[in-house]
Amino acid sequence: MKAALCMDSGDMVKGQLIRRIGQQLEGASINDLLILTAEGGTVLDVDTIKNIVEEFLMQDWSNDIDSPEEAQEVLELRRPGILSDASKLMVEKLTDAYLAEIAKDHNLPLSKFVELANMVSGIPRPAHDGLYCAIDIYLKVRMAASSGCSTPDPHRSIRDLNYDFRGSSRSATTNPEEELDPAATAEELRALKRELASSRLSTGMATIERNGE
């Protein structure tokens, strides 16, 4: 899969590959998704993975199948239970693992990180440890890079994000058997994106330090 997408193929061929991979995404590994970008900027091709995840999620939308040929193709690729809760959870965990990988990239725009996280935020999950881990990596990488810098770091305010997600009812130590509300998590991510976009996140550094950040 990785080799095929890394090849200099046309947009049509690449689109077909993305479609087929997305329809079987629960069978992929994190290594399969570590595709280097050919255009510079970020190290990994985040946009392609976003399209693949979107393709997987679109299988819930039967109205998007426009022709009998397309319907037959999906039927042939789809294994029993591909859209089961278990399959969705596998893709959610895979996406969280990918977020942890791209979080290490200093050039990754925050908007891309949040957008990809938001895509799977509606999938019910027993715990949010994978997402918290990715957020922690994102913060630590940028805080380490800005250490000793006298100019304000725009990413310092993201510490509030980590504090909010690790609040009393949604901490990284949450009982893994406790079911969390996916709708609430999705709303948190949407609210976060709005706050970051308008630069209205307060620093709250003293509060965070007192809580062990």
C-alpha cells in the first residue's frame, strides 16, 4: 500500500488506491500509513491519510454510491463486519497512533492535527489514552523546540488543551472500562478548533503547573 501511494502515479490512479485502502482500513497497520510526502512541508503525507480515513467513514453513507458498478466494487472489497463497532474502533486506534507519529513533526500545522483527530472523534471508545498521548507528544515537541526562546510561543497556549482533556472526568487515568461520551468529545474538539483559530485560548500556565503539567 505504502509503495503504491509513494509512486509518482496520476491523480486518478491515486484516487482509486485511496478508495480501495479506505474501504479496508481496519486491516492496516501504523507502518502502512507512514507515507512520506513528496511536496515538502510536513514529513508525512497527512492529507492522503485524511482522505483514506474519510473514505472509510463514508461507507456509512450508502447514498454516496452512485452506480451499480460502484456498489459491486464496495461489496467485493467489504468483509463481514467492516462497519461494525469493532472495525470502527480499530480505525480510531490506528488514527490515534498516526496522530502520535505526525505530532513529532515541527512543521505540522495545528489545524491538520485537530482536523484528523476530529474525524474519528464520533467513534465510541472506552478510553481516550491514545488521543491524550498524541496531544502530549505534540505539546512536548513544540515546548522543547521553543525552550530558551525569548519571543512568545503561539503554541504555549495549547497547554490549556491538554489540561482541558485531562480534566477530572476525562483524564488519562480514566478507568478504561468506563464508557465516555463521544458526542462530548467531538464538541470539545470543535470548540478547541474555534479557540485556536481565533487565538482566544488563555495561557493558564500557573494552573497547569500546579496540576503536574
